[in-house]
Amino acid sequence: MIKHSLSRRAFLAHSGLGIAGLALFNTPLRALALQEGETVIPWLDQRAENPVPQAIANQRTWEELASWITPNDQFFSIAHYNRPEIDAAAWQLEVGGLVNEPMTLTLDDIKALPRQEVTFTLECSGNSGLPFFDAGIGNAVWAGTPLAALLDSAGIAEGGREVVFFGADTGEETIREQAVTQNFARSMSLADAMNPENLLVYEMNGEALPAANGFPLRLIAPGWFGIANVKWLTRIEVWDTRLMNRFMARDYVTLRNEGTADAPVWVESSVGRTLLKSAPGRVVQSGDSYRIDGAAWGAPIAAVEVQIDGGDWLPAQLDESQQAEYAWTFWSLDWPDAAAGEHSITSRAIDTAGNVQPAPDDPSLATKITYWESNGQITRQVSIG
Ligand SMILES: Nc1nc2c(c(=O)[nH]1)N[C@H]1C(S)=C(S)[C@@H](COP(=O)(O)O)O[C@H]1N2
Ligand SMILES: [Mo]
């Protein structure tokens, strides 16, 4: 499956169809567009009111899920500090630290470098972990230039082993009782940074990157949770040590008891790669027939199963007309015998290695006491009239 999508992507890139294909995104694809006579039944369980609207913006509802590519104006955005409005003409990217040739690049310099696209479903690692956060996910075609080639041309100097990405946004942090101003930043190992899929992105779904999503330039690291995808980039530095800021070492940290209740062993880990996950998206009614549509992502998807009212797991049909290595897969299940009354609907994804999305009481989740990386099976409630 991975091989298939790789060769397909390579084909699209070489034939130039990647760009022509964008025209398709303007019209919702038939598999998801509601047909005449179809209506969506809203879920009974709706998320709580968002107490941090500045930080988490433009969350949509799953019932609205109408196209495999999320239009830019429907994409969620996260800002831990301010939301910078950057003047592209005055903006520059600096590449420095442990490199042989430090560089300063304008946006035009970056756009003149080789262009590459990736379709990647970006999910915040906090998604589904908080009662007011259940739609921190979207899928886009991102275009930019490969990070690895840029690092290669700067040349990694002796001792360089970590790549640190700085955003233009700043905030006040209190570290051991000292108030300090910091830029948003994240780092990844040089080996991870050199992944040929990582892009310095200036375009989203064929348009300039919107301000909310990182204009003029952001990192897109396919296969990593949202936090790694640094927006409003201004500086890339190669270091000989890991970055230990809030977003690496304090805030985006998962805490788990890997011992027992009696003899706990607390293990902290920095949020990193995406996890296997799925969600029921919407229930569609057409006369007496019902259908459940949803999405699965975070790992190469082999199958999705759906459980209604705690019954047998039923195989959903995957939408093979719209798939890409790092993108969500849409699925649906016909529900012909839906009876009047309230029902619960749960989905679980299975990846190509045979891993099953864990139930909420699975030890991998039950021992976790922080809300990050909540990839447990999601259950929604619906009332059939
Ligand atoms: N500079 C900067 N980059 C950032 C953030 C931020 O606050 N500042 N938030 C991160 C988080 S937590 C997520 S989930 C993604 C969200 O990307 P989006 O806003 O384009 O949806 O951006 C990441 N990149
Ligand atoms: Mo996030």
C-alpha cells in the first residue's frame, strides 16, 4: 500500500498532474457530497464550549465533513502565543548554528528551489483529549521545498545532531520563577529532519499559506503530530543538543505509569509521531436508509470496523478513490436496519501491520494521565427518529 501511494505520488509529481488535480478539490468528491434526498443527523453528544478561542480557532464539526481535502477556510488553527501577521516582503529565513555556510533566504529564494507536494492530514496531539476539542484535524495538499536539500546545501558542521525550528510568535514563560520571553520552537533529530518528505511549505491547497496556518513559511513533517509542524518560521538552527523548551520538555509531554498502581514507574515522553486513530464522522439518512461515514488516519490504514450499540464489529468500506500515504482514509458503513431510538456508534482502525486502535480502557491509554495522544476508540451518540 505504501509502495502504491509512493509511486502514485511520484507519478503525479512528474506528470504535473499534482497541480491540475487541484481543480478537483473545489468540487466535493461524489463519495462525500450528499446526494439528493440525503440529510445528516447531528450527533447527540456535542463538544463543550471552547474556553480558549484564541489558541484553538476554526474547529469545525464532524457533521460538516464534506470533502477529503479540507478547504483552507475550514482548516483548524492553533496558536500558543500570538498570531503573527507577517509582511512577506520584509521576511527572511535564517539557517544557522552548526552549519558550514549560514544562509539568509527570502521567500522568492525559497520558491525558486525545487518544489514538492505532500497530502498530509495534520492532527493536534490534544485532539480528543479535552471535552472542547474534538475536531483539531484537517487534510491538505502542502507545497514547498524539501528541508533536507536546504540543510545539505548549508552543510552540517561537526557535532550537529538536532535541528531547531523557530517561529516568529513569542510569549512569556516562567521558568524556575524567572519570567522570560521565548519564541515558539520545536526541535527534531537530524535523522528525522532529513526525512525527504519534510517540506518548508508556502502553499496550502494551491493557495498561499493562510496567516493562521503559518504564512509565509512553515514546516510540514508528514507523520508527526501538529506540534512538530512549526508555523511562521524565521530561523532554523542546527544544534549539538536537544531543545528543552515548553513545547519539547514541559507542555507537550505524555505522562504514563509503566509500573503498577502499587509500584508506579512514571515515564514522560515528548509528543512526536502520529498514532493510529479513527472517528465516526456523520450519520446520513435517505428515506428509511442510514449510512455512517468517518475517517481513519495516523498510520497506513488496512481496515476500519464499526460497532453499533456494543454489538459485533462490522467491516466498513474504505474509500479507495481518495488515499495518500500520509492522509486520512474515508470509510462508510451502510446501516439498513437502524431502529428508532438512541444508538451509540464506535469505530476502530486497523493498520497494515495489524495494530488495532486501542479501546479507551486499553493499558496503553488507561495508564496515561495526560490528555495528549488520545488515540482511543471514539463513541458517538445518535438518535434515529
Ligand atoms: N509557530 C507556531 N507553530 C505552531 C504552533 C504555534 O503555536 N506556533 N502550534 C502547533 C500546534 S500545537 C499544532 S496542532 C499545529 C496546528 O497547525 P494549524 O494551525 O495549521 O492547524 O501547528 C503547530 N505549529
Ligand atoms: Mo497541537
